Amino acid sequence: MAEANKADIDKLTVFDGKSVNIGNNFSPEDRIIPFFTALRLCASLVAIINDTASPREFSDTEVMCVYIISSYLTPEMQIKIHLYIRTHYANTKERSAYNLYYLITGKPEEAITAPGFNQFTTSIFDENTVAKSLNKAKITQLITDSIKVLSSATITAYGHLLLYEAIKANRVPASAALLRKRVNPNKAFSGTTQLHEWALCRTTNIAYEYLCDLLVTFKTDLNQLNFNGYSPCMLAASIGNEKALNKLIQLGAELDITKDGKTAQKLAEENGHTVCAKMIQDTLKQSATSAPGM
């Protein structure tokens, strides 16, 4: 292993490449770990993650030591180590880390079949989980790559749930990967389709409109009703989501669908969203004047 430079040493609290200081939360006699002892600990955990060694218990001292030394490894392995520790050790256990760990290590069925499955789909795209895993760009890639190799049975059973959460979290690569695996964008989750969820999201993220284009490319129904009888346009108008409403109008979504006698325009007006109401009104006027015979 290459000798650490001073910046690495300062960052990792590795002193002279000979020992590792794991911090003041530990007693003085436990605080300093020989550098190569730390390396061996890290290597043993990597072997466990790679299924080339049997799982074993690590003490709090050993866990902290591995955390520090893992900074020398690739971003992929850093993420796997951090998630593994947060999955398996008493002081760090987190359900969300468990789910994400098994997805990116190619064992999604272990997360899916475990108790508390409903947390699986929400947690793997959770900002806090991703942020704690050191490298957002890399973990996004790992999630996307993992989705690409999910079995057909897993996709059939759970793909729409994963897509629902990917759309909600504004994850374009993961959404695209799921749609390319033939996940049906019109299959509802708790009575709500992917496009309904998209219409309810408020974000300035540049990927937001692209997600809608992506869904349309894969034959999403612009006018499908949710369990309450509302179309995506009606939901966008009712919450004042101007960006979503404008995009749906551009794509040709119907504006005259009613629920209890109320159109999208009426819902916008009732909720005080005058910009949305005027957007619909202007579109309807334009459609009327451009209709044949006018």
C-alpha cells in the first residue's frame, strides 16, 4: 500500500503510517492501534463482504478502526463497508442501511424477504442514507447497476414499488434502469401511479421534467386516475405545482376530467393557485380557438 501523504494522515488520523488513533471516545490504552493491525481488520471485513470469509463479531474499537482505514479503499468498497457496519453492529444498526447494503451487494432478495419489507423501497433512495454513505454519485451508480441485474421475479413482484420510490426521490438513473427492466409505469402502488407521485413532487431539480419525459417514453398514461379519482393534472393543479402542470399540458394531458364535478382548473381556483388556474384557462381558450370550424 502506498505511503500516505500528510494530507491523508491529517484526514484519516493515521500517524506516521505506523498507528491509527481512533479518537478520544476510547480509553487511552485502546485509542492507538498498530497500522498493520488496522489493515488486517479492514481486510477481514472486506473478505466477509465479498463472501470469502465467515461473518464474525467486531468490537467497537475494531469497527472504528475499519471506518478510518476504509478511506484508503475504492469508493465502492468504502460505501459497502460503511453500510455493512451500520447494518450489522449493535451501536450502529440502521434498517435503511441494511436495505441499501443488500441491494448494492447483489442480494436484494435478502432485504425484500426480511421483516419490514415496506422500508426497503423507501430507504434505498433516502437522502440521509445516501449522504451517510460518503459518495452520492457513486452510490447512485451502485444502485442503478444493482437494479440492472435484479432477477425477473424480483422485478415482477417489486419493481413498481422501487420505481415509485425512485420517482419520488427524483432519481433519474434508477428510474430509467427500472423502466428498461420493463417495470410497468401504470401499475399503482397504494392506488397511486408513478405519474401521480411525480405530479405531487415539488422540486427545482433539473432532472424533474426529464423524469416525466422518461415515463411518457415508456408509455405512461397521462390521464390515469388514482384511487381517489384524480388525474395527475388535477393533483398538480390542486397543490399549485406549476412546473408539473405546465409539463403535463405540453404533453397533451386532458384538462376536462372531473371529480365530483370539479375540473383541474376548479381545484386550482379553490386552493388559491391562480397561476395554475390561468394556465389551464389559457390552454382551453387556445384549444377552443384552434378547433376545426373556429
